[in-house]
Amino acid sequence: MLARAEESLRRLSVAPQKLDIAAKRVGRGGGVYAWWAAPSVFPELPGTPNRAVPGLRLLYLGRATSLRGRIVRNHLRRSGSSTLRRTLAGLLMSEGYRTTWTDRVVLVPEDEDRLTAWMSAHLLLTWAEDEQSVTTEAELVRRLHPPLNVSGVDPEHVQASVVAAKNAYNASSQAPEPTP
């Protein structure tokens, strides 16, 4: 398992790609993926430097049974199905991001588009196909402590500001009260 995690980490640590390029190149297979940004993006958060581009740091690590589906259809489009998007929106709530209630809290359509544009301007992506993405992701999250990940991170590495942002996002639009 450690050899598999090391190989995935090696592939995740290459020079990250812009999202428009990554969206065209990422495969349909399962694997792990990493979101990277300059330290000026959320400067209060730590992050492991990228091995190929030390001026970038790891923000979030995830896994998918279909990398293309998860990244293109979820992370780049819909807050309702992307923990990453909900976390980013929570961190950016002071910039006027608006939410509404469906069966959960989601960004209003204009702000879904605005968040995608923000992500394209500020974030970069790497990925590694991996048949054992569940165990690989768990090992890499445990080892690297990506600041936007909360689940699977050792409690001493969970970022309080990220938890607060997630809570603020979830509280930003409440479920309607049941009618009597």
C-alpha cells in the first residue's frame, strides 16, 4: 500500500495544470486528484508544497471512481455534489456568494458560475489514476494534511477556519419550515 501511495504522490506532485487544460486531459478511470494554489490564495491556511513547483501548495485531495466525472461534472459545476465547492464557497462568503435551499444548501446559479471562474483563476490540478483510490486517498490525506480536507485528517491538523467556513456555508440557507 505504501508503494502505491508513493507512486500516486509522485504523479500528483508534477507541475499542476490549469483547469481548462486538465478538464480535457483527465481520464475516465478512477484515482486520486489534488488541487493546488499559490500561498496568496487563503494565506492563513498551510499546505504541503508541490515538489515540481514549490511556489504552489496543496489545498485539497480527493478520490473518484471516474476522475473526469468527479472533476468536470461535480467540482467544476455543482456545489450540491462537491465538498470542495461548498468549502470554497464558505471561505469566500464574505465576497457575497449567495445560497439557496433545494434538498441541501447550494449556490445560486450565478454564483455557481462565479465560483467556477474563481477556481479557474486561482486553482490548478493534478491527478493520478489508481485502482485503490480509497486506500491511497486515506494514506495521502493522513500524511499530507490538505487544509481543505476535514474528513480523514488527524484532529490536530484540522483547520478551525475551514470548519467555521463549512458551518457558515451550511447555515447560510436554512431548510424551509414544515407546513402544519
